[in-house]
Amino acid sequence: MIVRRGFSPPPTYHDDRLRNAPVGHFFDVISNGFGKMNGYGAQIQPADRWAIVAYIRALQVSQNPDQNLR
Ligand code: HEM
């Protein structure tokens, strides 16, 4: 929906750059934003941000079971 209204599209989690990104990258993007994406550090508690990061990793591994985790 946001892309139809002019946002740049968010990237897939399943490319090599984001597969190889350390967990801290996702925590930083959620906390501070990235490019056109707003930060959510004010609304999402740190423990919940780490839980979201763990879920992103689970999604990545579900599509690429042999990846090396960082
Ligand atoms: C907790 C919720 C969210 C998480 C975990 C998340 C995560 C991410 C990640 C990992 C990226 C890619 C960063 C990179 O390329 O290295 C990204 C980009 C992006 N996200 Fe989110 N995001 C969240 C919420 C949102 C929301 C609510 C919106 C829109 C209202 C949004 C819009 C975007 C856009 C437009 C980009 C691309 C930004 C750019 O390349 O300029 N995100 N997000």
C-alpha cells in the first residue's frame, strides 16, 4: 500500500545482503529507521525489538536452511 502511494519499496529479507547482515543491523533499522523508513525506537521496547529481529531471522532461515547465522 505505501509503495502505491509513493514510498520506495522495502527490500526482501531473502537477498544475500540482508541474509548476511548481523542481527544488530535489524535492531538499528527498527530503532533509528533506514532511508525512507521511520524509526520505531520510541514505540517498541528494546526486548520487543530483539524479538522482532529473532522473527526476521526465523523467516530468513525458513527460506534458506543452510545459511550461517551471525
Ligand atoms: C518493526 C517493524 C519493521 C521492521 C522490523 C522493519 C525492517 C526493515 C528493514 C530490515 C529494512 C531494510 C534495511 C536495509 O535495506 O538494510 C526496511 C526498509 C524499509 N522499511 Fe521497514 N521495518 C518495519 C516497519 C516499517 C513500516 C511500518 C514501514 C512503513 C510505514 C516501513 C517501510 C520501510 C521502507 C519504505 C523501507 C525501504 C527504505 C529505503 O530503502 O529507503 N518499515 N525495514
